[in-house]
Amino acid sequence: MLLRGCTIRNTEWCFGLVIYAGPDTKLMQNCGKTTFKRTSIDRLMNVLVLVIFAFLALMCFILAIGNGIWEYDKGYYFQVYLPWAAGVDSAPYSGFLMFWSYVIILNTVVPISLYVSVEIIRLGNSFYIDWDRKMYYPLNDTPAQARTTTLNEELGQIKYIFSDKTGTLTQNIMAFNKCSINGKSYGDVYDMAGQRTEITEHTEKVDFSYNQLADPKFVFYDHSLVEAVKLDDAATHRFFRLLSLCHTVMPEEKEEGNLVYQAQSPDEGALVTAARNFGFVFRARTPETITVVEMGETKVYELLAILDFNNVRKRMSVIVRSPEGDLTLYCKGADTIIYELLDSSCGPLKEETMEHLNEFAGEGLRTLVVAYKNLQEDYFEEWHKRHHEASTALDGREEKLSELYEEIEKDLMLLGATAIEDKLQDGVPQTIETLTKAHIKIWVLTGDKQETAVNIGYSCNMLHDDMKDVFIIEGNSSEDVLDELRTARKKMNPDSFLDSDEINIKFINPSTKSRILPEEQANGVYGLVINGHSLAYALEGNLELELVRTASMCKVVICCRVTPLQKAQVVELVKKYKKAVTLAIGDGANDVSMIKTAHIGVGISGQEGMQAVLSSDFSFAQFRYLQRLLLVHGRWSYIRMCKFLRYFFYKNFAFTLVHFWYGFFSGFSAQTVYDQWFITLYNLVYTSLPVLGMSLFDQDVDDRWSMQFPHLYEPGQQNLYFNKIEFVKCVLHGIYSSLILFFIPYGAMYDTVRSDGKAIADYQSFALMAQTCLLIVVSVQIGLDTAYWTAVNQFFIWGSLSVYFAIIFTMYSDGMYLIFAASFPFVGAARNTLNQPSVWLAIFLSITLCVLPVIGGRFLKAQLMPTVSDKVLRKIREAKKRPPPPLPKTRLRRTSTRRSGYAFSHQHGFGALIMSGRNMRPKLPFTTTGTFSPNSEKNRHK
């Protein structure tokens, strides 16, 4: 919570505390709504359950009609020993009652335990993410964390990734790298011949030991800058004096000489630290003063005003009075803004500094221009009065203050420019290259300048010189943006403008309900860069379709200078028009909105706090872990879930439909096929653990091959492993198996006698044979579905079969019948049936007929119509026979023609809070020697 506006000494005003987030980017309003996220499989399961209910009703209706017809036509002859129940006086009424009886019997086709099993599988796969040591970052002791257990399998279906830049692709740890002062560039190292040399770990570093207050972690290599400071060069001193005064950094000195800076952004901390090492040490501040140790001499500057940063001004200024009484305004900001405010006498210096800015930008550095202005005392007093009136105005306060800031920040004198390096995180180029091979499209949404973002795009291997073209969208009106987008689309796919184009036909028809766009292929590899101003027009209703059509054909899209709200709008746009799963990844509060909007949000625990992590679904410490999260854990989770669902539906249909066929041979009397205990234990004991074992441990290839062959990720993007067609296949497979499981035992038992001549064709023997066939068939089926065998899988499958036989021999024994005669009527059925060779022959025949079509179908499909996954798996099998090839070394491409820029944060500065003094604790001042000075400036103010 901050005091809104600018606070000036001796001007105390307050209309209440407000939560401030800047004029354009109100973070509290742009953080987005928290919505419950569900996977596409969840939504499909809900639909399929309704379909299964309808299928259940249809089966019960058929059997009820059959009962009515049978009772009307045949039942009369059986009423002597099968009389109707009390109250039943007609065949239609009997059919009505049988409808509900069959609802109870056939209800096992409805997957009641499905949702519980799904949550158990998701929980287990979430633990794998938490336990993955290869996603653990030891430097700050941060493991990967699955913050939700409902989205695991959707990690294997990602098509679009929306990424922040600063702190996500880069380390967000800034280092002062180079600078330009009064037309001279510093930071490069030259040899004796005057040739620039590359800086390596063996390059001699500048020795700052002469400065007792220097930061030992600061590294610089150009000795000429230190010499200029020691020679009392006026421009150099003024440059570093500006860096030590124009900021909102808070110092902390727990012990003498041990300074720790708390900066609003890493950029400011890097600049103040650079000034500290070059002899201008920012030592302390109060609401009215700033204490700086300049070349060993302590000076206290009177802080008169802070003209704070916001997203419109893109600069900040301070007005101070030096100990000598001079009034000076120091300003720093984006080059495009500061250059418009410079005095006309700075012409030659502007050109020289611009050359240096272009050079810095070509190296991927973040640039910032600094300038100053000497103020007259009478003018400032008059401006101060008008500022007080504007700051206390009830109407138009922001506009009046902005005009006053514009007035005083004119005719500035250029001092130079700074260049800060924000290094890429380890493994970012390789990660992006791998994800691109998996046909995942990466969009970078950043608040940085276009030049900075483009340069990082080249550094990350997202953009490269082999691209056919990189389109720059920077129109200043809706018409200009539309023309630029259409020009880009026409170059990528001229056929998309034909009247016969599928999308044109679809969206011309206003009655079309579906707004999903099919995939369009470009005639090459392209990139798209669009700035925030143009993006605002492109996100309007009549242009959003053009934007998503053009952008989706590009391999890489970079959106610059975007607000948090625009980030969320871009993600929502893709969700609206593309049938694709989206993922957003970021590390700061300004990324929360897109993290919440995307199907999956990933937070990086970096330098900007925990807001992104707290709003995310998954979190880790480095961007490079994203490829393992998707290509390994995501793909495995998706495959396991799809295998589980296919098998679950299959075994339920195979189990239940045997009752349906039996109804036609039992007078539609609602008689069950199996023993009641088998019905109870089928899903609970016999088949629950094997399918859970497969769903928790199965993997088609290990993690190394998953990373080496990203193309294995494609089936998940296309949702090939479980969809409505796959569900129909499961149903047909279950129907076929149920026919085999009923008619083979029925035929084997029909008029059959034992080897001793006694009859075996009784209901109990048939039921035992049918249920034994069923359990062995579904066990063999899960064995065929399992690609990765573990001791756990073996134990669950063989253990389930062993438990089955142990239970039936126990429950069907004489002892259980004598104790519980009503509960265990199948006395002796197991030993009298399973000791017959004909029974085992029929069981073997049932297994063969159920399994053989599956094996044959899979073999023929892999040979005649291999999928991408089949082809890659074949390559892996061949590669396993020889040593794995070394990982390819990726060459990072750089370009010297790209402009870089200083990236401001989206948050309003802390100037008002600093000058109010609310965030400061009173403490005793120290002199340069560390002793208490009763005559210090701070005490004089007291």
C-alpha cells in the first residue's frame, strides 16, 4: 500500500491509502480470476458417463421388453414352479419390474469407481514430479512441486507455451557490464595493438581494493574507467553521482562497511552497486536526505522531490540540493523517451551515444540513458508551489501532476548510457530447441522493449537467420495493424485469401457456432514480433481473428511492452480459436494473470517473489526443467491415464455384457451369471491393483529416450490415445470379448459330462467357468497393455489371479457351506469343475479368441499404418542395440543488428513511500569511520 502521487519536502498531503499499481497496469485488477481448471479428459469422461447411462438404459429396456414377450408367450407354462411374484398380474408389469432389476444387475457398466481411481493415479504421478531429483535446483534448495493433482495428464498435450522473459528465460540477476560517458564507451578490453579482445575467466579484473566500501562480488574489466574516476573527470563523476542519487533503493548496514541494497528491481540494484564500486557509495537515506560517500568524502544531499516512474513516463527523476547549495534534477529512463527531452546543444553527443547504444544492444544488453539539469532557485520555488496545488486538487490531479513533470523534465543535458547484462538461464536455448522439435509453439509475452525481446529471441534460438522472414507489427492504428497482419499472412499462405478457403467459408456463415480454427500451414519458417500498442488494436473484436490466424502460422511469436492484462488476453485468444492445450510460465506478479488464464500455469521461484508460484499449478526453479516436466512426466502421465481409461472401460463392458447375453437364455429373469461374491470382488480386489500398477509405473520408453526423441510428444497434442473413437473401440472390444466369454463356456458346458460320466452342465459350473475365463482374459489383456514391467506389476497381476483361486477354493469348500449355508451355495463347484481337462481347454480357447485379434491388429497396424510414435519407437529399439550418440552441441546465434532496451517493471515506483518515511526505522548515523556523530546532518534535522 502506497501513498498515491509525489511527495515533496514540507508538503504533507494525503487523501487516504490506496493500493497502487500504476496508471496503465493495475496489477490488482489485472491478476485475473481464479477458476477451477479441468482437463480435456475430465470433460470427455463426464460425457462418456452420460453415454454409458444411456447405454445402460437401452440394455435394460431391451431386456425388459424381452421379459414381457417371454412372460406373455412362454411364462404361462412355467408358472407351476415359477409363479409370478406377489402383485404381478400381467406380462407388461413383469417387464416393468425387470427393467429395474436389470438396472441393478447391469449397473457395473457405469464406472462408479473410475473417478476415485483417476485421482489416485494423478496423486501418484504428482509425487513423481515432487520427487524428481533432476528437477531439483540445489543452489537455492528448490525442488519441483506439483501444486495440483488434477492436471497431470494435460502436461502431455501442450501445444502452445506462453512465456515471460525476464526472470523466466533470463536469470534476472543484473550485472553492470558497459557504459557510455560523454561520448566515450567503457567496458571493452583491448590488447597492446588496440584490438578488442574477448573477456574470459583469465582476463585481469579491475582492483577495487582502494575502496573499502566496494562490493567484493562486483566484477569489471575495463581499467580506463577507474582511471577516469581517479583523475577527477567531471563528466565521469557526475555520471556516477547520478547513479548513486537517482533511485529508490533502500540501504541496510548491519555492521560497519557491510552494505546491502534492497532494490525495487534488479536493474536499480546493479546501477547503484556499480556507482558504489567506482567511488560513489550510496550509504543512507531519510525522507529528506541522501547520504553518499564520494571518493571517501561523506556528502549529504537534500532530497527535494522524487518524480517517480510509471509506465507512461518510462523514466524517473530526483531533485536534490548539494551541500554546496546547487539545485540539480537527475533523470534516467528509456532512450526513446529521454532523447525527446534533451537540450538542442546535445546533438553531437546524442549521435555518439546512440552508436554506443546500438553496439550495446547488439550484444543483448539492457540499456538506459541518463541526463541532468541544473535548476534555478526561484524557478523551483515557483514550480514547487504549483506542484503543491496540483497534488491537492480534487479533480484531474494525475493530469496536472503529469504536466508539471513534463515541464521541469525538459532541456536535459545528456550524460551517457548504461548497459546491464541479464544472462540467460542455463539450458534455455537447448530447452527451447527441444520443445520446438516436439511441435510446441512458444510465444514470449514480455514488458521489455522490442529490441531487447528480439535480441533475447535470437539468443534463445527462437529466432534465427535461417527463418524466411520475421514480421514486425508496429502499426499505430487499427487499419495499419490489419494491413501488416494481412501482408504477413499473404506471404506465409497466399491461399488463405481465397474464397474457397475453409476458414473463410466457416466465418462468413454467421450461423456457425464453432469458432475453432483448423491448423494452417505456412510455406516456410517465420517469426512474428508485435508491440503492446499494436497488440491493443489487434485484440479488438474485428482484428483478433486476423491476429490468431497470422500468429499461429509462425514458429515463434514475441509480444513486447505488454501489460499483465494483455498477456491474459493473448492466452484467452488462443484458447478461444484453437483446439489446443496452453501453458503459461512466469516468475513475477505481472505473470499471474496469464498463469491463471492458461490451461496449465507454471511458476518459477526466482528473484521476483512467490506471487507466480502461489498462483501456479506446477513450480520449479529453472526454465530448463520445463522440458522434463512436459516430455517426461507429462507424456508418461498422459499415456498412463489413457491406457487406464481404455482398459477400465473394456473390462467393465466385458464383465457386464455377459449378463446381457445370459438374459436371452434365462427367460429374461434378471438372473446373474456370476457368483455374488465374484461380482462384489471383481472391481474391488481382482482387477483394481493390476490396473493401478500399470497406471503408476508404465512407460513406453525411459526418460533419456523421451528427451532425445521429442517427436514422441506429438500423439498427446493430437489426443490420439483416448478420445471418442478410442472409447467406441473399447466398447466394441468389450462386446466382442463378452460374446466369447459367454458363448464359449456355454457351448463347452452344453450337454457335457465329466470324465466319470456324471453331468457337469449345471448353472454353478457354468458361472465358475465364465468368471474364470473373464478374469484370466482381462489379466492377459493388461499384460499386453503393459510396456514396462516391474516387480510391482508382476506381483499385482499374478497376485490377483492367486487370490482369486484361493478365494474360490475357500468359499466353495464344504466347511464354508456348513458354517454359512445361505452365503456360500457354490459348495464343491471349484474342485469338481476345474479338475476337468475340457474346462481348461475351453478357458484356453476363450483366452486365445479374445487376445489373438488384439495382437494381430496391433502388429498389422504397426507394419502397414505406423504412427509417428511407432516410427520413433522403432528407431529407439534400433538405437538400444548400439551406444547412444553424444548430445548435439547447440550453437547460439547472435546478431549485432538488434536493438536492446532497458526493461522497466510494471509496478509504480516507491518514491512516495520513501519520502513519507513510513518504511524507515530511526537509527543512529555513522561517520565514514563508523563512529556516532552528534553533529551529523540527520541529527540536525531532528
